[in-house]
Amino acid sequence: METERASPRYSDIDVWDPSDILDAMIEGQFTAVAAVRSARPAIERAARAMEARLKQGGRLIYAGAGTSGRLAVQDGAELIPTFNWPQDRLLLLMAGGKDALLRSVEGAEDEAEQAARLMWQHQVSVGDVLIAVAASGTTPFTLGCLREAKKQAALTIGIANNRGTPMLEEADHPIWLDTGPEPIAGSTRMKAGTAQRIAMNLLSSLVMIQLGRVYEGLMVDVQAVNQKLVRRSETMLQRLTGCNRDKAQDALRDADGSVKLAVMLLQGCNRQEASAILDRADGKLRTALASIGRESSLVPAPEIASPSIQDNLVED
């Protein structure tokens, strides 16, 4: 496999000048980005298929082992605070469980039978979407999750860095990230890991946008679980409606922190009407506003940069 192959180019990397080593590794990161770019059509097809399942109430499931599993867990966990993705519709399956997030759990990635048990335990079914990630494309635990999920008619997305592997051949939507051999042979935390991280970030973000959890480039479904995010919610509401901070705070309080609901309240809807309109619009704020003829009346405030989210929430 390409991710395991020792490249002659790096055979004497340990005696190179540090600046040359860094240049080679940085070049590898650009290779990772190029690999994701080449996989763009596959990522788009997967996102479209995911949207169709998830808009019907299905769960989003991530599965992986080792580095790939940790990256998968990170991507999934961040959907809850960023997009208010329901916790009961997110399942993060890491070979070796939570302990494996912080240290290597020997043999965990080989437990294909455990993978099948987890699929049955969590009653994975036709409405669900599974994202299985493995650089090799052959990891028994991850492959076991994918195979069992597919048996239960769940939609399966396979992300791997080696062509022609079972992960890609058996997934409904294969995403091949052609990163080639690593500067340190077999260390897929390098190029392969970077490409996986980017691909999952793009895939999940695109799906959340398609599901209406972004409006005007803002994360209008954000969970205000700390003061930073409370301020961000207020700033978003000011930007979208032109109201002052006091009105933004009042509207958010009346909307239990929901930016979308607060926008509707500031457009003259009462709480019950606003909720009903958003429900009919499948949670899409743009559609909801258009249905009451108010979208054009919104007065954007000057653009204000938002800090990046640091929250991390993990569920087995």
C-alpha cells in the first residue's frame, strides 16, 4: 500500500538539514490538499446523498481506529456546538473506546466482531449515515462497521488513502485521497491524516450548510454554551437584523438562545408562529423569512470577525 511504502526520496531524511526536513514535510501537506481537491466530485456526491438521509431524521455515525478514528471523532464532536447537531443523532465509534482517544489501545483496530456488535447495539438502520475512515482502507474494525451498516441499508461513506481497497470498493460513496507514501514511512498522521481531516471537514460542513444550519455565512444554529458563544449569538443577531445589543439580548432570551428563532421574533412573529414557520421551512432561515416576505427587510450590520470555536464534545 502506498501509505506504507518507504519512498527512496526520504531514505536519508534523518541526516538532512532541519530546514530541508521541514520543507519536505510542508510539501507533503500541500500534497494532502491537492489530494482532497482531486476528490472534490466524490465529496460532493457523498454530501448530496447524506443530505437526503439526514433531512429525514437519520443519525450521523463516524467510525475509525487510531489516527483516523481520532480525526473522525473530532470532526463529529464539533458538529454539536457549531451547528447544534442533535446529540442523539450523532454516534462516534472509536476502536478501543474513549481510552483510545488519548493512547493507543493494542489490538483494538483488529476487532471486526466488536464493530458488528456495535452496529447491532446501536440499531443502525436505513435512515442512518456512516462515515468510515481508514488510511489503509483495510482496518478490520472500521471495515466491520461499514459492512454491517451496509447490511442494514444505512448509507455508507468510505474515506481511505489507498486505491482499490475494501473500504473504497464496498462503500456506497468512496472518497479516495491519493496522498502517496509518507516522509516517515507508514506514519499516516502526516499527509494522510491531513487529507482526511480536510475531507471530513468539507463533507460535514457542506452537509450542515445544505441542511440550513448556516445563513449569510453565519453559524445560526450555534449552541451558546459559554460567554464567548453568547456574545457571538448577539453579534450575529445584530448583523442580521440591525438591532442594538439590548434588543438582541432580549430576543435571544425570549428564543432560549436560538438565533434563528430570535431573528423571526424581531421580524414581528410571536414565539409559536416563528417556531411553526421554521418547522415548515425545514429549519432553513432563508426559506422561513422568504415565506413571510421579510428577508429583504433585514439590515446587515457591519461585518465583525468571529473567534474560532474551541469546544469539544465526545460521545461513544
